[in-house]
Amino acid sequence: MNEKFAVFILSHGRPNNIITLNTLKKCGYTGEWYIVIDNEDDTAEEYYKNFGRERVIMFDKLAVAQTFDTADTFEDRRTIVYARNACFEIAKKLGIKYFLELDDDYTGFMHRYIDGDKLRSISTKNLDKVFDMMIKFMNDTGAITVAFAQGGDLIGGVSNKNFHKKVLRKAMNSFFCDVDKPFQFLGRVNEDVNTYTLLGQQGKLIMSISEFMLNQKQTQSNAGGMTSTYLDNGTYVKSFYSVMYSPSCVRVATMGDKHMRLHHQVNWDTCTPKILNEKYKKGGERSG
């Protein structure tokens, strides 16, 4: 495991339910880890008691709020974007070059592979090596952040187009970062989509790999964290933040089967710059 790497588990109000930490250890992670909380968390002392002050890093939420665009005028700060943006400074202070931002409610990290006519999964036992390879991928490609796929990205099994693409131009939920390539997450909610669409339009490389994924508890079934915000506002308000940031490529649409809900929809043809195959290069000398 890279000596200059650490995992940051971003948490709020769940000092007795850090599912991700147990999952990391179960999947073979042996490196450094820290739990990142904010100074508006009433359960801070329980975090310190459970994990020790050397493993729990607190940041000033209001101070961080004044450093980026939240896309609204609300005073409600019950979202993860503040912790996401605080991590770059936290890493610098700890002398860390590479870090991975994770939510606190992951239940699995697994490889995805094709077996006949099935898209199967198997839990990893060597997460250290997986993390090292993701850092190498980030460095080799010049991406500002890379991520794992989510279960929703691979619905449909073996016929899923995302799986066969291998690389997607987005990053959600998990973020490998380099302190020497800082960027800001944008918007009070839907910060991941806001960020990868707006920065993607600017030519920044932000990518997910589809052959490895994480599993997460359903958002509104796990108390604490951002659950109350989603219950208060619903997915329409959440999704519309991304429309405000990138109206040329994001819209709000319905999704689902029997139970329809509103969700963001990205038009990738108008979002990220495309790299043309060399076969389309014009040949011959210019005339006149």
C-alpha cells in the first residue's frame, strides 16, 4: 500500500454505525484511515470515544462553506459537500499526497466479471492492491479524480453498455484524489454530479472504472448522514442543482420501472469533449 495514501471516511451523526470501516478491513485494507467529522456534529465526543482522537479529524463547517459555491442561499449545511472540500487541506496537514473519500455506509467492494451470460461479482480480499492500481490509473491518465462504479451503473447484467465501456466519464460516491491536483466540489447537494458535469465540460478528466464496484446502503434507510436532507427535499430539488450548473447537458427526467422518481439525466454528447480516432485525421499537405 502506498505510504503517502490514506482513506478518509466522511461521517456525521453515526458514531456507532461506521459500516465502511468494517468493510474495508474485511476486504483486506491495511493502510491508514481517518474519520472526518464537522464541528456541528452533536455526537463528536462519541466518535472520539469510539475511535480515538488520532483517528477522528474535525473541520470547521462554516469556514469551509465560505470557500465554494453552494448554488443557493440556504443556511442548512446537513450535506456532505463541506467534508468533501475539507479533505484537501486535511490531507496536506497530515502530510498525505493521495487520499480516497468514502461515505460511511459501504457494505462491499467487489470485482465484476462476465461468466457465460451472467455479470457476476466477487468480494475482493486485496483492497490494498486495488487502491494502488486506482492511484496508478489516476496518474497515468492525468485525471483529477477517479472512482469505482456503483450498482446502479451496471443494471442489466451482461448487456449493460456501461460495463463494456470499461471507463465512464463521471465519478460518484468514491473519490481518489491527489493534493497536488486540487479541485472543488460544487453545490450544496448533488455535488458529485454538479462537479463531474461542469468540470467535464471544461476538459477535466473525471472517470469511473466499471470492472470494480462498491455497494452502499440505501440512502433513506440509514439514519444520520444526509438522509434527513433527502427526506426534506426529495430528488427533484437535488437533481435540479445539476441543471443549474450545466443546463446545456443536464435535465431532470423520470426514471424507474413500477416506482417512478425524478432524477438527473446527463446528455453526454453535449457534456464532455470527445477524442477522435486518428483515422479521421486529414491527410496530405495544405494547399495555398
